[in-house]
Amino acid sequence: MRFIVIGITDNPQPWFPPEVMEIIRQGQVFSGGRRHHEIVMPLLPPDARWIDITAPLDKVFEEYRELQPPPQPLPCREGSSNIMPLINRSAGSPPYQGGAGGGSAIIVFASGDPLFFGFATTIQRRMPEAELVVFPTLNSLQMLAHRLTMPYHDMRIVSLTGRPWPDFDRALIERTPKIGILTDKEHTPSAIAQRMLEYGYRDYRMHVGEHLGHPGLERVVSLSLEEAAKEAFAMPNCIILDPPPALPCREGEVTSVDKEQGPSRLSSPSLQGRAGGGSPYGLPDASFALLDGRAKMITKMPIRLLTLQALDLPRRRTLWDIGACTGSVSIEARLLFPHLRIEAFEVRPECEAIIHENMRRHGAPGIGVHIGDFRLVSCDSVATDATGKQAGSPDEEGPYGRPDAVFIGGHGGHLRDIMEKVLRYLAPDGVIVMNSVAAPRVSRDSFRLWNEACAELHLRQDEPTRIQLNDNHPITILRCRR
């Protein structure tokens, strides 16, 4: 099947080069969004058929496949740049042959550059066998950068169009100085600004472009996050975030500055003392909100760092923190390894507000927080049983992902049950880590429970790490795997 994908802007009087106009004149089946249809309708042949691109996309591609003609070789000569054979299969033949509007190519109109988070990539993903020719125009972020006369070779792109927050959260945590964002009706400029303010990422300026390319509706505005959070913006729009012109940087905050490349990391005084913002490796224990003010109910910073080392997080994808309490382990992991997906489970309802407060204090968005007995939480029908035998597709993921690192920070005497459940979902190369405290007042012998569970579940244990901090009780960091 053949597609010709033509990029357009919001201009109601679009201009196309002569070869694209010839393609349109000879076309019969066209497709695009309703907004695109309104723009190009005057250019289409009188008998043109139009296929709206609307959700769900499955129905759209079903219509495309109904038009698929028998396979024929491309007549283009090697090295030829002429794309007209995609429209006309032979000289003198009609552009479309076959029944019900079938033919050589479906002509699709898409916004901007169709290969930039665009519909051409959707075609490639859903119909990898399709032949594709693309005529791009400037994408919305390029247009916004041009309106601002802003160099954009160093801009990090994040698409929130039909996508969740993780890529954007990671860009913030990594202190990206310049971020270009594609928005949607849920991830609006005001919602983005509110999220940034909630987690303390205040030292950015927001540039918003609305209806870019439309001479009557286009608007470009630059404002503070506080201003953006209160304003409503017309769709479609896009955003560029960059630091304010007179941003004061603390010594050591910017790792390199070049007139062409710019800063490699953004300073954020509003996050002073937090990981990712120039703070020491490891978050101070005193910076966390505590459960009932009990300082002993938090994993101490040196133990946290050793625990993260045992979890081998640089090469992991999904971390489950079971018995998260204040969320200190999840938050430390989030800031040091922002590529991770992190799901925190805690049985005590009062901990939910504490975890969220600590996430805000430390600028750690994007941690999933789940309250309830982990043994009763539905994690869906994922992949393996307790022996490691595959029970479904290894690519299946439940609502909390497929963990390859699990930290058990609390078990309430149900360690074996928790570990048995974890093994139903643990990736084949995953690890489980737990810290065992040796203290006179601790009634449960976690070290014994761990050894018994590992033996019963046929798990291999690694060499434990034993450590004692100051006058605190000794701790043993335990790790096992299948």
C-alpha cells in the first residue's frame, strides 16, 4: 500500500510546490483531520473521497486496508527523484484502478513534519509494509522558535500529545535548559505550568504558540509559570520552556557554557538542596516529612544509597518499593535515576499524604503511589509463576509495569507471601532487595524470614552487606534473584 503524506500548517490558504499540487490534482482518496479537511477542501478534485483521521485509529486503518490494491513493483528508475509513479502506474492510465476507490496512493494531510511525532510514524508503526513518501513543512516547535528568533539546535523535545507525563518529568529532573513540548487538551500549557510549580521547578519561562501559521488566529506569548498557570490557551498550541534571561546561577550549577551550545544543565534555586539541582549525592534525612515525627521510620541516607546500589538501578526499567512509608527510597531513586518507572506501595493510609508531600519537597514527580495491602493489590495477569515459568507473553505489563527491581521496605510478618506474589511479575533478570535490622525490640526476625522464603521459593541469594551507622542498630542489606 502506498501513502503520500503532505505536511501543512494552520494557514487557511496553504501554499504547496508545483509537484505537490499535481499530486493533489491527480489524487482521488485523501485523508487527514477535520481541521485539515477544511483547509484543503478547495484544492481537492470534485469526486475526491475523504477519510477522517479520528479516534479510534483502528477504524481509520481498516478503511485504508479496504483500499489496498494488488501489489505492483515501483516503476521509478534507480536514483530518480520523481514521485509521480506513486500516483500513475503507467502513462495514459487513470490514477486509480480497481473497485470502490482503490488505487495507487492515499494522500494524507498531516500537521507540520509528518515524521516528527506525526502521522507518518503512525503509518510506519501500524503498516510497516506500506510505501511512504513525505512532503514536510515546518513543525510547530520550529515555527515557534522562528517566531521567537530562538536557536533550537539544543532543544529537547517532549511530546505530551496522547502521552503521559514521564518523559516531561524526566526532562525537569535532569535540569534540561530548553524544552520543546507538544501539548494536547489534557496536557495544556496551564496544566504543565501547574505541575512545574507544584514540584518546585519555577525557574523557567514559558513561550506558547497558538494556531501557528494561521494569519488571523496565530498568537505567541511569553510569560512566567505563575501567569501561565492561570491562563486559558487556544488549541492547537505548543510550548518552549527556557530559563529567564537574568537567571542567577549558583557556583558549580552549570557544568559547561558555550556561546553556541548553551548551558548543559539548568540551575534551579527553588530546588536548592535537592538531587539533580547541584545538591550532594544523597538527600538529607532532615528534609523529609516523617510518619508521626518518628525519625527512625525512615531509611537513613547512607543505607538508602547502598540499597539503591544493591538494586543496580542504572540498568533497570521499573522499581517497585513495597512498604514505602515516607517514600524516601522511591524519591532518592527517582532523582538519581529519572529514567526509571517507580511504583510505591504502602499499607498505611496516613502515609499517602506524607509521600506526596515529600515528592513535592524534593521535586520528584511521577512516582505512582498505591495505598493498601500489597498482597491484595491487583497487578493483573503478568508473566511468570513463582518458579519462573512463563504464564503469558513476556512483553505483557500490568498496571504497575513489569518490575526488574523490587525493594521490600516493610512486610508486616508476611514476607514470604509478598515475595511469592512479586515473583509472579518479576522480570527474568530482576532482583529483590530487603534491609534487615538487628534490634532487641524488633520482635520479627526478618533475616530468618528472608532465608526461609528464599529457600522455599528456590531463590539464589547474593553475599549480604552488613553496616552499622553511629549508634544505630546494625543493618544487613539482602539481595536475591531467581
